Amino acid sequence: MLSALLIVFREVIEAGLIVGIVLAATAGVPRRGLSVSLGVLGGVAGACLVAAFAGELETLFEGSGQEVFNAAILLLAVAMLTWHNVWMASHGREMARELKEAGQAVLTGKRTLAALGIVVGVAVLREGSEVVLFLYGIAAQGGTSNTALLAGGTLGLAAGAAVSALMYFGLLTIPAGRLFTVTSGLITLLAAGMAAQAVLFLQNGGVIAIMTDPVWDTSWLLKEDSLAGRLLHTLVGYSDAPNGAQLIAYFTVIALIAVLTRLTARPTRTTPRAAPAE
């Protein structure tokens, strides 16, 4: 439930920021609300279509291929979460600037409201599709019921929408950058846990047959199938008896995201222009 809440909360805030920037940049433009609303509805419809196809794909792999399918979904989710954190660290401000410039183009008549509606629709579709994939990954990990996923997703949607509205109206003093830093750290741990679980699925499916012995056993302290253990398993990938391959996958993902985020977040140095010759 907590992981679903975190994922949906983060994605809704990102989509909400895009919608908020577009609305702020086009203040005073007639019918801007209609264009943005149609864009949001189109994006939500596209995300629902992605969810429908994902469900169809899952039924094709029932049986012996279920382990491999679950591992593939988890690894794809890990890749997207990694890209997500790295991209936001390097392109977040650039995206905001481009959206503001697009809003100014609408104000000056250089661009139509329909174009901005498409921008909003694509943004909502992207975030919604990521939510679908990530929730499938969380469900594939096990330990979380559909009811808990639904409850977490609903709470995340409500909280994300509320925070986005407060940011838009200027009522929230928490800097967006700090909020994204905290959620990025939690998403990094979530991605690492998914990678470790994917390795376990591949081991159970006979694809990986190395380093299968448990490295330690903390079931005496916190059982994985207990309430707290299930929450930690879903949120940060806790396992009371992880094997070597799982630990390697877990810490490799954390290190990879940290290094890539640090490298891409570095400000680029601009070379000074040479003074014109007199």
C-alpha cells in the first residue's frame, strides 16, 4: 500500500506540475481550461488502454512462464524508475522553462491552445503509463493485495492532486526540489527491491542458478511474511533471507542510480566567448 501511495503520489505531482505551469503561463487566455481538461482526459484514457493491454499480456504467460514474465515486468520497472530519477535530476528545470515558453507562444498567437492540450495529454499519458507499469511490478513482488494497491493508489492520487493544487495557488511553501529529493530516495530503494525480487523470480524459473544460498537470516528479528515485513518488502525490498545474487542486484541498482543522477545533475560549464578583435 505504501509503495503504491508513493508511486502514484510522485507521478501525480509531476503531471500536476506540468498542468500548473501550463495554466500559469496561459493566464487570461480564453478556453484554456477546456483545452487542458481535454488533454488530461485524453492522457488518462491512454493510460487505461495501457493497463488493459498489460492485463492481456499477463494472461498469455500463465503457468511456467509466469516467473519469467514477472521478472521481465520488474526489470522494466527498475529501468524506468532509474531513467525517471536520472531524467528529473537533469531535465526538470529545462522542462519547466520550455513549458513556460510554450505558454508565452500561446499568448502571442504563435501556438494554438490545441497544441498545449496535446502537451498536457502526452504528459498525463506518460505518467499514467508509468503508474500502471509500476503497480504491476509491485503486485508481481507479492505481499500486497489488490485492495491495498487500490487504497494506496487512491490515497496517492488524492494527496498528489492536493499538493499540486496547493503549489499552483502558491499556498505550499515546501520547495518542489526538496520534495522530489525525498521521493527520489524512496523510489531508488523501491527500484532496488524490485531488482532483487526479479533475480529471485529468475532463480525460481531456472534462468539464474548461481549464488542461491542465503547470506543471512533475520527471520528471528522480523519475518518477511509479518505485517511490518510485508510493508518493508514492498517498499524497500526487505527479505529476511536474501541470497548473494539478490544482494548484488539490490546494491548495484542503488549505486547505478546514485552515480547517474550525480553525473547528469552536474551543471554544464560554458566556455567563455573570445573577445571580438578590434
